[in-house]
Amino acid sequence: MRNEVCQLLRDALASLIRQGVLPASADIPIQLERARKAGYGDYASNLAMVLAKGAGLKPRDLAEQLCANFPASSLVVRSEVAGPGFINLFLAADAYQQLPVQIRTQGEAYGTSRDGAGQRVMVEFVSANPTGPLHVGHGRGAAYGDALARVLRAAGYDAVSEYYINDAGRQMDILALSVWLRYLELSGETVSFPPAAYQGDYVFDIAATLHREDSEKYRSDATALLSSLPDDDDQALDTLISRARSVLGDPGFVRVHTLASETLVADIRADLTGFGVEFQTWYSERSLIDSGAVQRAIDDLKEGDFLYQEGDAWWFRSSNFGDEKDRVVLRANGNHTYFATDIAYHRDKIARGFDHVINIWGADHHGYIKRVKASLSALGIDQAVLTVLLVQFAILYRGGEKVSMSTRSGDFVTLRELREDVGRDAARFFYALRKPDQHMDFDLDLAKSQSSDNPVYYVQYAHARICSVFRQLDEKGIQINLAEANHGLLIEPRESDLLHKLSRYPEIVESAARAYEPHQVAYYLRELANDFHTYYNAHPFIAAEPDLRLARLSLIDAARQVLANALALLGVTAPERM
């Protein structure tokens, strides 16, 4: 409906251009908003106010000419000028009454558009280090990223979702060390486990697999291994990693490292699949190193004089591009930093032909944004191609008490535990209800309650309630043909409210896509469910006289379709029974 009105405005604009009233322009954006007050029409546009200065006209004068050249339409029956030059547009009385037919015809396609057609977008999200299971904080990023990708696709964008596997670097070495130490315990060695190593049960599980598959092939004297360690925890870990490499040799260390990495990546994949999140691409950090892409990026930066050596380390001149200070890309020991691989990774993203790249990061990565964008500029890439969206951690409350989380200690609530506790639908909908950059308290008790206070239950119940109406018709042997419905009978205020709400859905999808805000869909769902429940409680359906019954059934069937479509964008099911 909105797109049709926009086209009518474009037609009026084109008429004035042909008449010479306005100069020709390549692409004039049409701004159209829902009227905010009754009596001001259905839509309002500030088009005249935007174009008046360039045309040398007063806004009201230009608005009047646009109205005079507005094409005849069965959709828009009246246009008028208001205020300093706004154009108010009034739709035909039956415009909304035809919506059930449109929605039934389009089905799952209702609400989709071509707004982003021709634009290829990458959405990279979660990308947690494979050093442990996903926790509830990762779940929020997963729910947001997946919903955003779905919304973008619904708005016509070619949106690709990608998981960046951080399978290289010190954290993975710490994981391999942690697994090997637990393996030594299983082999009968006495191990004083380092407090800074990974402590979770999953480490035991991987170690058990190693021991089961390789017996005591990698056993070594733990006493010698753990003797004379530095007092500093991090230095102690680095010393142990070096000793592990020496004792195991490259093949042995790679074996432990690979087993740990592949086990946890597989676990992450399974968790995300169970959460309804499927990535189109899984991209390995290690591949960037092995292919030489990281070294090539460093060499190019050196050639451009964007790196300098201080001591034995190489630094990137990120302060030249607005960062607070310069950043290390090559440590004194010759190892790449995470930043170095990220430089190569982001260049690779652009080289793969994406028009825009969206990174969804945890809020703790806020300080990382400037240096990544600085590296793009140094490589001759426009910073505007990259958008970084930050997600605050979710704070989980169980029994009214906050649950602490620490990956290394193993004391955290996993995404799998959350999903098993409250269900996938509740978890995803609750995550979707907040802007990602807002702090979130996750109330488990509310998520599991079957009441109108539970937003996901309230919305899903609206869908199930509609399905129940049609089951009752079947049970009573009442035959209906929705195609025969006379929607002109839908004249009650609550019917009008529901029709207006259904008409807004395509606009919500486009707005959510443009703003990267899938929570707009969640807000809309709550409003739509409320309008339906209010209508359902106020008017009879099956008991109404046949013609009116058929019209009302057609209306609520349209509501059912839109509820299902919108829930699907959030990765939430639309149950037929509850």
C-alpha cells in the first residue's frame, strides 16, 4: 500500500518535471509517513518542502501543484496541503478492506519487498572463539544477527550470514594445553591445574576422547612439566604452552589442538542449529594465515608506509586515521596479533564482492572498531562499507538471582541450557524485544509463564487462537469459502484498527531492514496480537450471521498469516495449538 502511494507521488513529480516546473533529477527520494493524527489523512509527505528551494518556489505553492498533478487513483481519493507545505493523502474507504484478499493471495510473501534489490550484504555474527560452549551472551548475538539477516532478505537484500572461526592464536593454544593437562590426569599423572587455563567439563570430555582414541601416546611426566613456573598466571601459561609444544612435537600438539578445535566447532554448530540459526558460510581464521593473506596484508601496509618497527615489533599507524593510538600487528616473537588477521579478513570480505559488511560484536569490542576501520582506509577501502553493531550481554536471572559467567572457570549458563529450560521460541523472542545495544535482564520465570505478561506466549497464542476458530468450524461441519467474503461488512472500529495494523506490516519490514532493527518486528507483533485479542474478545465469529461471519473469518485469517510471517523473521514458530 505504501509503495503504491509512493509511486503516485513519483508520477505527480514526473508531471511537474515534464512541465518544466521542476528540474530533472536522477533520483529524488520519496519520504512518506503515516499520518500521526486523525483527520490528517492516512499518509503525509514533506516532498514539496524538500524540493521547494531548488525549484525557487514556496513549499506550499509547490505542494499545491503536486496535488493538482496527482494522478487519478482508486487508492488515493484526496490530497491536500497542510501547514508549511506537507501533503496529506487520504485513502479510499475500501482500501484497507481489500487487504485480506491481498494477504491471502501473497501468503508468506506478504510483507516482502524489493527495497534492497541489487545490494549484496554480509552479516557476520556470533563468531565466538571455539574455546568453550556458547553461553547466553552469545545467544543474544545469534538471535539478533539471524533475525537481521532474515529481515534484510525479506526487504530484498542479498544477505549472506557468516561465522568467523577464530581457530588460531593464543586462546586456541591455551585450549589445547588445557585438554592435554586433563589428558595427563586421565593417564594417571598428578596435575596442579593452572587457574588461568580452561576449567569447564567440556575440557574433560575432549581429553577423554583423546585418551580413548590415542591411549597414552601423549603421556608425559607432569612433575617436570609443571615445575619452576613463573608466578604470573599468563606467563605461566605461555611457558606451559612452549613446554607442551616441545614435549609433544608438532604432530602431537597439532593433534590435540585440532581435536579440541573441531570438537568445539561441531558443538557450536549443533547449538546454533538447535537455536534455529544456520550460517551460509563458516570462515576459518587459520585459512587466512595458511593462504598467506595475512602476510600479504602486512606487506601491503609496509609498502604504503603504514607500519613501523619499534623494538622487534611492528606497529600499524592507526592513530593517523582517528584511533587513540597505534596498534601492534607483529609481536616481537614474530607471531601475528588478532588484529593482523582481522585486517586480512576484512579485506577479504570486500574482495568477495559485498557492497556492505555488517559486523555484530559484543559490547566489550567497542574499542576495536576504530582500528579495524583505520586498516580499511590504509588499504584504500572506504570505511563506510563497514558497519559495526554492538550487542550488550544478556544478564540471566534464575530464582531472582543473577547468574555469573566465566568461560575459563566453566561457571556459566550455556545457550543449550537456556534453550532446554525456556525453549527456543521464548529465548529468541525475548532477545528480539530489546535493541541490541540496550542492557537486558532475562527473566526465566516470565519466559516460561503461560500468561499475557509473557510476550512470546501472548503473540503465539493469538496465532493458535485463530487456528482454533477454524478447527471449531470443521468440528461443527461449517463449510466456508474465504474468497466469497464481503469485506465491506468490516465496519466496526476494532475491525478498522486491525486492518490498519495489517497494512503497516510491509512498512515495518522495510524500516527494520534499513535501520538494522529487527526488534521493530517484535514490537509490531505485540501490537498486532493485542489488536487481535481485543477484537476477538469483543465480537463473535462463528455465531455471527453467515455473511458477517465469513468477512470476520477472512480478516482473522489475514491476521494469522501476518503473525506467522513476522514470527518467522524472528526465527520463532507459529503454533496452531497451545
